[in-house]
Amino acid sequence: MARKRLPQAQDLLSAVWTLTKSRQDVERLLAHIVQAQSEAIALAAAYGATHPELATLVNVSRQRIGQIVDQVDIAGLQPSAISRQAYQIEEWPGDVMSALATLAHPADVDDVEYRDRIRRETAVVYGQAEADRRHDARSAVLASLSADPERRAEIAAHTERARHQISGAES
């Protein structure tokens, strides 16, 4: 004879199953993204991007970049196809991805290590002058936030809305 469950236990089992299926979907998407990223890395290296540049953007060692480059067969890969795929992936699903980005990097973040990493990545992609300009602009915004508690409250509210959007909770 099967043991009877409390209704709450049944609801929680359902939630676990739903979350497990979602996690599996996300893991499949992540595997696709990792493959696309590896192909983009290998093709970028073939077109002249240096391992230090790629390592800075991917936040891994140059040796890991070398391993990725060696593992990926670039025959048949086209830069335009990689670019299209990158922009397509970037749009999955736009609202949740935007909310995740808000949580990962809120506008009022005062994390020097994060800002330095973004500065290095920006320098690789757009050059040192643009990286410095963006860093200075971000520093000015962060400085103004410390003096404006109302704006900090707006950002905190925006971050909370993003958390609700991701979690599915009502806002």
C-alpha cells in the first residue's frame, strides 16, 4: 500500500520536477552556448585574435584558449554564421536574460574587481581609449549615486523587480 503524502509534499514534489526540467533545458542551452563560444574562439584565433585577447574576454587562461582552439575543427565555420548565432543566443529569452544581467551586474555595483575586468574586456574589444572613457563615465555615475539616495532606491527597486521577474513571483 502506497504511503499517503501531505498536499504540501505533493506540491513540493511537483515544484522539484518542474525545476528539474527547467534546469535540464537550461543545461542543454548552456551546452549549445559553450559549443558556439568554442567555435567562435577557434575561428577568432584563426582570423588573428591573440590568445591573450581571447583569454581576457572569456576569463580563462591562455592555455585553456589553446586547448579550445586545438579541439575545434573550424572547417566549414563562417564568421557571419557565428555572428548570427551569437546575436540569436543573446536574445534568448530577452526579458529573463535582461533580468539576470540586472541581478548579476546591478547599476549601483561598487565592485572594483568587476569594474577592472569590464575595463580590460572593453579594451580588448574597443581599444584602451574607449575602455578608459567608459570606465570614467561609470565611475562618475557611481559617484553621483552615493550622493543621491533617491536614485539608489530606484535602482534597488529595479533590481527587486528583476528578481521577481526571474522567480515568477508577483511584483
